[in-house]
Amino acid sequence: MDQETILKKEGVRLVRKRLKELLKPLGFQSHGTNRLLRIRENFIDEINLDTAGYHLEPFYCIYYRSAPFTRLCCDKYRLWRTAKMETPYWSCEIPPDGGTYYYKSDHFEAVWRDVSRALEQYVLPHMEALTPETFLPLLVSDSRSDLDFFRPANLARLNSPYPGWPGTPEAAVYGVGMWRMEKYEEGAPYLVHAQKEYHASKAFHEQEEKLVLPQREATSHVIDSLLSLWASQEDGWTSAAQDIIRQVSKDWSNYIF
């Protein structure tokens, strides 16, 4: 290898450095080695790097701060098509006789140009354009538009033909989101659905003597507290519910993975 190549380790370091320099003025801060977060009034924006093995690829995600139990992530294929990215991620060269992975310098810089352009012209503007009113429907109805870059891992479905965990965190986010907007009747069925699945997951893990993740435990406690208020509906119950949700927004780091 010569000066026309960049070793994998050095390439990772360069991308981390450049992302920090690009994003710090916009309010992003490091959270761990490969993760940058920006905390806003309604949302938590996330940019992280997959650097495992021969990978080097950024991922873009966004949490609803009042219910940061799961996230929407950027559909990279929609982004590639819309931004017309020819080089959307870094591809390692793997020495045929073994040795350190590396990048060709021209390829490395071409990818950086595409990634930084996509961030500035597409990803960040779409993050900043989202509102609770546009974010929450994406959890329950699949968008077919290439301009809706951010999508959930699973849709929240109350009558899914595939019962079980998929879609449960999304149901919890949607239910709390509806309550944050004081749409209690609309949100309650999703909270009831999520409560059932969180309890089932906890029981399964305890039976198998497996660790119950603290983030899931915290989320389950929030749902239980909200539904307890819903069941009693004593005087002031809606104010108490809003207090719980505001506290979640303050303590967001207890809920995200």
C-alpha cells in the first residue's frame, strides 16, 4: 500500500473527526465512540457509525423525546435514490493474501463528498422539518413516498396477524404521543397493547433467567403508570399524566438504547 490508500483504522478516525466538525456547530454532541446526538425540544437526533469488520457506514435516526422508547431510522435506499448518491458508503479493499483492510483515497473522498452533501441537503433538513404531528403517523401507517426518509423498524398494529414483540415499542411511542397531544381515547388502545407485550416479554426473560433491559423496565413502568391513571380517571388525572410524560422527556437517557 502507498499514499494513494487509507488504512481502515485511519479511515474510521477521519470520518469520526469530520462528522464531529460538521455537526458540532449544529448542536450534536458525542455519546460514546461512534454516536452523535442532538437534543431538541421535541426530538432527539442521532447519527451513528457502523465500523464493525469491513463496514464504515453512517446511519441517521430520530427519537420522539416525549417517548424515546424506539426510533425512526433513515431508509438508506430512499435517501440514495433521492440524493442520487453514487457512492453511499465506504467499501474496503481486502488484501487477497490477508492483511489490514484499506480504502483507495479517491473512493474515500468521493464517499465523503456524497455523505456530507446528503447530510446537509437531505437528512438534516428532513429531521428538522418533522413535527410530532408528522412523526407519529409514520409509526402506524407505511409511507410510500421516497421523500419520507424516516421509517420505523416495525409498524404499530393493534390487530397484527403476527402477535408478539414486533411493533410493541412503536405502539408505546404512538400511545404516549397521542396522550401528549391530549388524544387519550386514540392513544389508550396502543398503550394497552404495549403494556401486554412488555409484561409478556418481562415474564419470558425472567423465566429464562435472562436480563430484563433497564430501558424496557423503565418504559413498562411509564405505561403502567399512565394506564393506572386511565383506569381510575380521578380528578386531575390528565394533569398527572402530562407530568409523567414531561418527566420522560427530561429523563430521556433512561429510555434510549
